[in-house]
Amino acid sequence: MRSGHARGFPSTPLPVPRPDRIPFATSLVAVTLLVAAGWAVSLIPAASWLDLQLLDVKFRINRELFAKPADDGIVIVGVDEGTLAAIAEPATLWHRPYGRAFTALAAARPRAVGLDVILPDRSYDFLAPGADQALITGLLGLRRATILAVGVTSTDTGEPKTIYAPLLAAAGEDAYGLALWRFDADGRIRRFDERLGAHGEVVFTLVGRLASRLAGVGEAQPAPGIIQYAFGNGFDYIPLQQVLAWADRGDATSLERTFAGKIVFIGSVLPFEDRFHQPVPLAHWEAREYAPGVLIHAQALRSLLAGAIVRDAPPWAEFALVVLAATLWFVPGWQLRILALIGFSAAAFGLSLVLLNAGVELPLGAAARVALAATALRSALEAWRVRRDRARIMLLFGGYVSPDVRDALLAGDLDADASRRRELCFLFGDIRNFTAYSEAAPPERALEMLNRYYTAMTPLLHAHGGTIDNFRGDGLMVMFGAPNPLPNPAASGLAAARAMFERLSALNAEFAAEGFPALEIGVTLAYGEAVVGNVGWTERYNYTAIGDAVNVAARLQDIAKALGYPLVATAAVVECAGADAAAGLVPLGVQTMRGHRAEEVFGWKPPPA
């Protein structure tokens, strides 16, 4: 039994490196560069943006799912729009209202009071006689009754602004602290840090003063860190006018019930005054993350008193996470690499979330950038290698196989272990008497004629869906219907055969003009079931077809010569092709073939030129 043989081309595996086979040394260099670049980028202040956004997400999740209750007794007394409406004087002259409120608070014996209201830097007695004394009396009452801390702002040079000396003396010169914050790169406040001096030196802050005294360590300044925004569940406030109303009617019971033993912050809760962006909403009465400054002071103090201030993870921990992210480079295959990226991201985020809830911030930005870069760059490199290797196949081997086989190779559809049964049409083409010509003519001239013949025939065979199995001397074998199926392989085979004779007529005209002899060909076709697939071993495969129809098509060459018909096809070809495709073919009866059963055949002759 005769089968086709594709010459010199190993169908599978492809004769080029697989995309995931990147040398280990190259991968090691790539991972080292990824780690170095990722770590270097993390040192750039602008690169902290991703860390900050991820930190906010973790705060929100911990706040919703793992919030820690805060039993610190912090109470907010807010200056709101109702307070502005209730007090007739301008806020600058609120000496008497503040004095009355401070005196009432002192009588209620709070644990501590923090004033996030700016005390005047001069006397206003010339406008409201007795106003200074009223405020001084209130401050003295608070100082004697409880721990008092007074917030001040700073000048453009970073120095604390002055307070009117009698007021400062009443509050105590060791009571004031800056009511300021250090902003992160995105303009939000997340850290308690007292390095607020003009040159970065440590200064006392409102929260720091309160935390030190409440902790019983005097003037020792608490350590800096990240405010734990998942601690507690936010704040409500009591309007200042409510405190004044209790004081005016002598309602000591309400005052004591509300403030006794509590830490009290007094400050503005107005919609557009002293507001700052925060990771999570702190106010129960609104959902905005643009929180009143007094709430930030309260949250920071809450974190400090509970020992919940968040520390930064040591640099080695972040570096180790970056190294682990870079190892995604070694994961083979882009699908598995994407899954590994998702798994790594989820695990790293979960770990960081747990650590944050325990008081340690492990930044994820550098590791996230490196993980994405490792995944994207390795996948891009593999894609580039695939494109390069396909281009090499096209350049080096494209001319050795039919386009359908080449495309199937590039698509990976030719499985070395797979074979398929199909109904195919096989065409054998043979140049008559070419052996005698090649014996008499110079071999270079004979080779030139063969190449020109095949150059003329190959494109039209491909155009009709044919796959050239092999060129063998002056003959060729073509199959129709594999590797890509055709609607009617027999019709395509007959159409291709007729086209070969039309093209031969034009080619012979060219040969005659150049002194070459005319060529005559015989084309035979058979149709039947065959097995198509790769034949060979792991180092070399040939894509071919094996079946009885292959043998019949080859042996019909002798019948065609004997009957004098340039085109001979079996009855199966004619029947399957249909009347239109088989028009012009005449029955030649049942013919006996050497070593094979007899077959009914049909013949066709091209019309005279």
C-alpha cells in the first residue's frame, strides 16, 4: 500500500524552542532586575500612592468586618450651625459662651479636655468688657478640675502662634500643643507624627499632650505611627449650645451623666471648616470621608491610649514579599501564571489585612507592581518568542509543506499521537516520458523545467483546497479534505485537475518560446476513506494519509496511459463530485489494476487548444 511522504519537514514537535523554555540564567537575571527595580521604585515618594489606597481599602474592610470596640469614653462637643445660630456674637468674641461651657465642664469632672478651638492672641475687652475674664475663669476651672490641653496653630515658619498671655497662663504654659497634622502624598491624614517643626524636629501636639498625661508619663512624647482607623466605630457629637443650655439652667445631672470621667474634645463640626480627608468616615451623622479635624484628634488619641497605633513592618518583610512576587516569573504558561498572580495577590492582601488588624502595616504596593510586572513581562516575552518562532517556521519551512499543513502546525493542531478517519479525494499527477527527457538533457535544464512546472501547479492546487503530500521526481500526490475539511473533496479534486491542464497549456506556450519541449501530464483521482495523521517518531514526523484510495489513485496512472486519457477518475469520485463537477467525464468501464481489484473508471480529455 502506498502512502504519501512529506519530505524533510518534522511536523511535530516544532523545530523551534518552546516559549516557556527560557534559560534559567536569563530568568534569574530577570527576577533580580524586577526585585531591584521594584524596590527602587518603592523608595520614590510618588510611588506610595498605591500603598496608601490599599491601606484605605484594608481599613474599610477591617472597620466593617473586624472592628475593635473602643471603650475610651471620648465625647465630642461640636460647634455646629445650630451653635452659630444660637450665639449672637461673632465667633471671635465667644469668650463668655466658652467661659460658661468650660466652667460647666469643670464642674462635671471629665477625665481630660482637649480644646481644638483657637484661643485669641490678644484682648478683646475693648469690644466686650469682661470677656477676657470670663474665658480666663473657664480655663482656670478646667485646669484645676482635669487634664487640659489647648490646640494652637503655627506660623508660616512652623513656629506655634502666640496665645494672649493671660489666657496661656490660665491654661498653663505646658498645656498647649500644635493642632496640626502631617499629610500623606495624596492629601489624607493617616499618621500620628510629631515631627512638625520647621526643620522636621519633634514638637508637642494637642493629641500628644493628652496621650502623655493620660498615660501617666508626664511630658514624654508618644511614638509615631499610623492611626488605627479600624478601632472603634466613629463618633457622634453634642452641640455646644446644648452644653450651654444645661449650664444656663443649672442641669448638673445632665452634665455629669454626659461628661463625668470622659475625655472631651471641643471643636468645629461645621460642613466647610477645619475638614480633612480620611480613609474612612468618622462621623456618624454623615457619610463623608472629609472629616472634621476634631474627630481626627479623637481617633488618634483613641489609638494611642489603646496601644493600637499601627507600626510599619520592618523593611525586610516588604522586601521578602517583593522577592516572592518576582518569583511569579518562574510559573510556566500564561494561564497558570494568571492564576498564580491572583492567588499571590489574595494571599498577600489577606496577610496584610490580618497584620493591620494586629497593629502592623505591611505595604503591598511594591509587591503588587513587581507581581504584575513579572506576569506581564514573562507573558509578553513568551508571546514574542511564539511570534518569532512562527515567523521562523514561515521563513524556513513554509515552502516545504502546503499552507493548510503549515497553518495547522502553527496552530498546534497536528497532534503527534492523533489520527483521524476521513473521506478524502487523492490526486496523482505525473509528467509523461520525463525520464527519457531527463536522461538526454543536462540535469540543470531538467531541474529548471520541473521547478517551473511545480511553481505553476502548486498555487492552483492550493487554491482548490489541495494539500500537497509530496513531490517525488516528476510526480506529485495531493489530498483534498485534510488537514482542513472541504465541503466536497471529490469536486475540489476534479476542479483542480482540470485547472492543471489549463495551466499546462499556458506553460507549454512559454516553454516553446524558450526552446523547451512541451510537457504532457497524466492526472488520476480516487476517493475513499483514509487515516490522516503524523507518521514517524519523536524526532521526525510526516503528515500523510494511509488508505486504499491512495493506492488506487497511484495505480490508475498505468490505466490512464494504457487508455490514452490524460485524466482518469474512479466512479466514486464522479459519484461524490456530482453531475456538474463531473461534466465531460466519460465511462471507461471496469478496469483491472495490478495487485488490486477491478475498479470502474471515467476519463476526460481537455478540449483542443
